[in-house]
Amino acid sequence: MRPIVLLVEDELACGATLEVAFEDGDAPSFQHTATAEQALAILRDRSISALITDINLPLMDGLELIRRIRAEPDLAQLPIVVTSAETDGETSEQALRLGANAFFPKPYSPFAVRQKIEELIRDA
């Protein structure tokens, strides 16, 4: 069974760009949701291999999503990659301190994100 990557991104263009990077048959399968709340529900219900999340999301931001994932024993080891327009350095440090495995500032290479996700899944 192919690994499943969950993307949490409320901007359709960003989601579509990443989705293209995961289209070929060798890539993990790809699921997309627009909110952190939906992501938590999916993570609790399905076997997800890795997560890509934006920071600026409606209602609950990506940092809080990371906190909640790391607090749940069944999800605590899930590989997490963050993408964000927040390039101040403080945001990336905070995301990594909370337990993100990697941080990509926007604009980023979708294929570099895919490569990192595949590496994290392989090493998990």
C-alpha cells in the first residue's frame, strides 16, 4: 500500500502546486484538507504516513496543530513538514521546536518538499 501524505493548506494554488509534485506513480498518495480541525479528524481516523501543513490557517494555526499532534501518543511520531510565508526565522524556529521535522519558506520547490517527505517516511 502506498503511503498517504496529508496536506493542510487553505490556499488552493499552494495545494495544487504540491499536488502536482506527488502525481507520478512512485510518489506517496496525496490527500488535501483546508483546516487543522479537519486534519486532526483525518489523522485520528486514517493511517497517514506524513503531514505537510501551512502555518496560517483559519481557526487553528499550523503551530497549534503541531502541538496537538505531538501531544497524542498515536500521532506523536508522525513526520511533519511545514510550509509558510512566515519567513521571520522565529516562526521556523518555533515550528521546529514544537516538533516539525522540516520547514520550507514560501516560495519553495514542491519537489524538494516531496523529496523531504519521502526521506522522512523512509526513515520512520
